[in-house]
Amino acid sequence: MNGALSAADLELLRKDFSANPAYRLAQNAVTQVAVDDVAINREIVNSTDHFMSTLLDDWKVTNQERSGRCWLFAGLNLLRVGAMKKMGLKEFEFSQNYAMFWDKIERANYYLEAIVETAGCDLGDRVVGHLLDSPAEDGGQWNMFVAIVAKHGLVPKAFMPETHSSRDTGPMNSALRNLLRQGAKSVRAAFAAGGIEAARAAKAEVLRVVYRVLCIHLGTPPERFDWQWTDKDREFHRDGVLTPREFAERYVDLPLDEYVCLVHDPRPSSPEGRTFTVQYLGNVLGAPPVIYLNVGMPLMKDIAAQTLQGGEPVWFGCDVGPMMSTEYGIWDARLYDYAGVYDTAFTLGKADRLLYHETQMTHAMLFTGVDVLDGATRKWRVENSWGADKGKDGFYTMNDSWFDEYVFEIAARRSALPADLQAALDTEPIVLPAWDPMGALAR
């Protein structure tokens, strides 16, 4: 009567399992090998080729290693395409470490300012609790990437190369979390004793230490550098001494301020054609906020495909884990037959998976190709940032069914939208709570 499992209940469960030979067969298989090897749909593996009607990439993939910098890597991989063309290079990378350094210090300032704003709230307040839970994350969003480039510029990888801590951010982030939570306590105490000016003075002291920690782990960002290179035809070029912002202005050929974030959020509370933002989602104070425009999936696919066919890769955000094979380099919504292995139905659709915390944006990557037949998209070429030893030399093929279920966001030019949706971008956004899954990529 009290809901506890009785001995009779447990006996029924045991008999139910033992009575079915298929369950015992599944047990024999899954106790010996990984469940994905048992559940793999060979028909999909054998029928998915990796050829595209539009293919843009002709370069090697990058590797974010043990860090959550996918959004930065995807953004920089997008920008390096034009930079390589401008400089006549076969291979080139912007410094991901440089971009992360400035995101970390800007994010610390953003976080501490949020602590100042909520200093009058109880520690048990859900917003305060959310802030305290995630003070030093690696993740981020498209608008946050644009904000870093606009304020701090970019440098070639050689001028701020990877370090042990940029490749494996765990220990550094642990120290930052400790310092920022400690800083949150001192900022709140200063606010209680002397108001907002005292709180900001305490914040400045915390930031001084955070900057020091970042320099120790990541190196000191260059203020200027002497840029010269030899192109793929072995011709030498010298561009002189540049600041990072000058370098970005010279070698980024995309109008980043024209890009907007389109999302597919099918929850009933998220109407199409409306803009959204997430409370306390950002990094650079004073930069344009993170704004999403909710659109239908057919329009999102159409814009992504047309952009690729026009010669430009597409930055996107998704829930990367489900129905993925790094061995075969495939994503497909039916890649694994878990229902067959477990003899049960998995019935949550995309909207319900969001509502019941079964899905969220977890990874950002780059579309570099698409396969279109008779006007309909069939497959997508994906440049990941997990190194060349996963997938097909680091690239993946995403079948259209997976796009429907697990892609949530793309960055696109405002001009790609129909007139009514361009106008919708200028409306006041609905503010989602700080813990909403639409903000998960930054966590």
C-alpha cells in the first residue's frame, strides 16, 4: 500500500523476464558486447554512403580534445574557410586557445555581474542556485562566439597555441569554479555591507585573480603580432604588425553581425515565428543578447541547404549523442534498434524529449555538404572537432531523419529569411528561464 516493492512484486518481475526466451537471448548478447553492437541497424549502415551532391570541405578536421569548446571550434572552422582562400593556404587554423581565454575572462565578469544583480535574493532562489551550479563552463552559443570575435579579434594558432589546459580543461575549470563561487560569496557580502559599488569592487578583485589563473593555464594573449606566411604556391607574403582585431577585420570575410540564430523548438509553449532569449545566457556584457527565432524544420533545412549550395558552410547545434556511430561516421534516427533489444517502445517525440529532460543542445559542429535529390535533402556532411581518428577522417554523414529529431539550431544570414520572419527578429523576445534546455549548449 505504501508503494514499496514487495517480495511478490519482485517474484513477478523475475518470472516475467525468465519466461521469454528472447529476453534471455538479449541478455546473453548484451552481457558480452556493447548494446550498440547488438542493436545496430545493418540496413542503415549498408545503405548510407558518404557522397554528397554539394561538398565544400577540402581540409583536415580540428580537435577540441578534452574540452567543451565545440561552439568555438565550429565558429572558427567556419571563418577559416574564407581566411584560407584570402591567404592562398591549404591548411590554416585560428587560435582556439586565444578565443577561449577571452571567453573565460568575459564569462567570469558576466557571471559575477549576475551575482551582483541577484545579491538581494536568497541563496535558495532557483536563479541564484542555477548561477552557482555553473560558474565556469566551456560551452557557448553562436552569439557568444560573435561577441568574442567582435571585441577581441582573432590570431593565428601559432601565436597562441594549445596548452595542456586548453586541451584538457577539467583542472583549470575546477580552480575557476572554486574561485568564482568564493567570489560570489564575497560579492554578496560586499553588497550587503556597502551596496552595488562595494560589490563591484569585490568583483574586480576576483577578476584580477581569475585573469592570473587563466594566464598560468593558457598563456598570455598577444596584443599584436608580426604576420607573414608562405602560401600553397610557395609565394611569400608579409602583412606587418597587426592587433588581433585588425587581423580579424582583414581575414574574416563573413559579415558576422548579419547572422541570426534559427532554432526548431517544437514545444507547445514555443510558437513558431517568435523570438526567444534565455535568462543569464551570455559572455560579453554590452554585446547583443543571445536571441533565437523559432522556425519550422522545413525552413531550417531549406536555408541550410541553400547556404551550402551557395558555397558557405553552416554552423549548427544539436543533441550529439543519440543514434550516432563514431565507427561508421553515421547519424540516423533509426541507427540502433533499442526497441527490439528491450522489447519496448520509445515513444517520446522531440517536443516531449525537451519537456521531460531527455534531450537538449549538447554540441556544435559545421555542415560542409548536403545531398539533394529532386529538391529534397537526403544527407548532410558534418565537420566535427573530435579529431581525425573518429568518423571518416573526422567527418560524418547525417541522414535527414536525424536532422529532424536532433538538430535544434543553425546560424544563418538574416537575408535568407522571408520578409515576415525578418520582421519578427525585431520583436521583443520571450524570456526563457536560465535553466531552459535552449541554453544548454553554453553549459
